[in-house]
Amino acid sequence: MEKALNDLRDTLHINGRLHVELNTFDLDQRLERSVEIAVYRIIQELVSNVLKHAKASELTIGVTRAPGRLSVVVSDNGVGFDPSSVSGGMGLSNVRSRATAIGATVQVDSAPRKGTTVSLECVVVE
């Protein structure tokens, strides 16, 4: 998964427009395939949301594995939004659906003009 995330970062890093920082920790060992795919697709969806809506100049993706847990944090410095008034879009709905499928929880922290941070926590089998 780490190589796929590095490749994603490299394709996103648009000089002068979007600075992308990727921080990973302890992804040396493979996760269960279905978890890897779901987490990668969730990150892709979140990145797509940033590109479509955020008008951000900075994007940070963090993926950390600890014993029995996987944490993902995707944050931007974009325009933000009121999470309680989101309607009609499929992006966050897709993220929540994929997260539920792997037993993960999702938290969205955003406010107008304050950027957005989406956090995902998942139990993983060692």
C-alpha cells in the first residue's frame, strides 16, 4: 500500500498549485487485501473531494499502523464546509460506506474557511 500511496502523491503534487505531503508509519507488512483496497479507495475519494471542492494549496495524507490499529488522516487548508449541511454529494457517502464495510469509523472536522480534516480508525488483524 505504501508504494501505491507514494504513486498517488506523485501524481497529485502539482507544482505551484497543490503541495502534497504523505506521512506513513509502519506499513512495511501487508494488511489484509480487502482492507488495503478499501483504505486506498477511501483516500482516493477524499483526495478527489479536495481537488473538486476545497480550492486547497496544501494536502496532507497520514497513514499510521500501530498494533491492531490503522489510522488515516487526510487534511487540507481549503475553503472548508459545514459538515452538518452536506447534501447531495456522493463523496463522503462513499467514504462512510467503504469504512463501514471494513469496520472503520470516520470523523469529519471542517468549518467554512478553516479547511477540512477527515480521520479514519480501523482495527486490523496482526
